[in-house]
Amino acid sequence: MPAAMKRTTIMLPEDLRRRALLCAKQKGVSLGELIRDSLSVALPGVSYDALADPLFEDVVFDGPGPADVSEKHDRYLYDDEP
């Protein structure tokens, strides 16, 4: 079963975008597939666990936030006083 995918927008310099589109066309794949494959090759030793940080979780907080969140964000993110 394929992994779930999330839509991501990236900004590319025009020259890099054109080269990537040409490469994808030559390989017979989409630009998205070329980018996914390239990232897989570029990040062989990086696992999701290595990046498991609450700051990067794709979670939407629903409800009122603490009044002091801007001052005590480390405590709320990492359960750690600064």
C-alpha cells in the first residue's frame, strides 16, 4: 500500500524548474515523482523518528490557547522550562 501523501508547495528558480521538467519528461515521470525520488536519494539516512519534534507535527490545535504561550512555548512544545 502506498504511503499517504501531503501536498507541498515549493519555490524553484526558473532554470532549475525547467531542468527538472525536462529530466522528468525524459524519464517518463511526473515532476512530483522526480522530486520524491530525488529527495529519497538525497536523504538516505534520515528517518521520520529523527525529525519527531512537536513543532513539525501537522496538527491543528482546536480551542483556546494559554495566555502565556508566546513566553513559555518550550514548556508547551517540549514539556521543558526554558
